[in-house]
Amino acid sequence: MNGICHPRIILPVSGPAAYGPGAPAAALLLAEQGAAERAVEVYACATRYGFVANSRWFEDLVGQPLRTMAASLPAEAVESAQEQGRLKDWGVIAGELLVGPTLKAE
């Protein structure tokens, strides 16, 4: 299985499992790494899918903490990241994360 690797988590980037907790988990990992704008973008992409957008669990676990973190960013940066996330498919974002230095091992 292809995926984004973290010392504790493997995020699938293709197949049905990719659209499960993969995108919200990636957003949390990005936030943990200090990549706030990218985390906002990834979570905005995740909320395009009903199982995330309609889930109180994802809202409590990911949405609220990301909004708190995003409050320290310029409003224009947050809006831009959200728009980019809404326009991209998870497969595209996952591919970018695989080739980019955004996630680093501990």
C-alpha cells in the first residue's frame, strides 16, 4: 500500500481507505509539525467529504484545534489555504505531501 509514513501512522493515499481518516489525520500531523497553512488546506479538502463534514468527532478532534491554530495566521492566508483545499482532490494533496518536505520523522 502506498502511503504517507509517520513514526506512528501510515496514511493511505489510494483506495477506499484514503478517504477515511487519512486527510484529517494528515492535517493534524501537519499542524503538529508547524505547517499551519498546509494543515488548514488539507482539512478544508477533507471537509469536502460528507463523512468528515458531517462528523462531530472530526470537528472536535481536528476542526476546533485547527481553527484555534489558524487564528494566529493572517486571515488572507487562512482563506487562501481553505480555498486551495476545497479545489483539490485528496489524491492530489496526498501526492504533494509524499514528494514534499512537509512531514518529517521525529
